[in-house]
Amino acid sequence: MMNALYIQGCRSVTFEPYGYLHKLPALRKKSATRLHNDQTGATSIEYALIASVVSIVIAGVILLLGDQVLALYQQIAAAFGG
């Protein structure tokens, strides 16, 4: 439903009473496509997964080797007279 507005000396200007409501489906599709193509969130999730795996490995190594490292530090401290 478009209405034409005529002003003397000017070309006709059309206006729509509901603004851009008729364009919402196209805007929604464009936004959904842009969101689907955006890979930045996937990249940050991948980095978070890598960081969590690395931290789990470090915690495991500390648990496995903790007593041996403690014994080594105690030997070094004893050698210095501590």
C-alpha cells in the first residue's frame, strides 16, 4: 500500500505507512547468512578447547612427576646446606 505525495514544484515522493516492515524477511535472511558465515566464534572455541587440553596435560604431568620434582628440590636444598 503505497501513497504518493505531491508537492507543487517537486517530484512525487512515495512513502509507506509502515516504514521498512516489508523488508524484514530480507533483513532477517541477510543477518542469518552473515551470522552463519561468521567464523570468529568457532575460532575462539577452538582456542579454548586447545587451552583446556593443554591445562589438563600440565595438571596430569604435575600429578605424575610431583613427588620426583619435590625430591629433586629437596636434594638441591640439602646440597646447599638448607
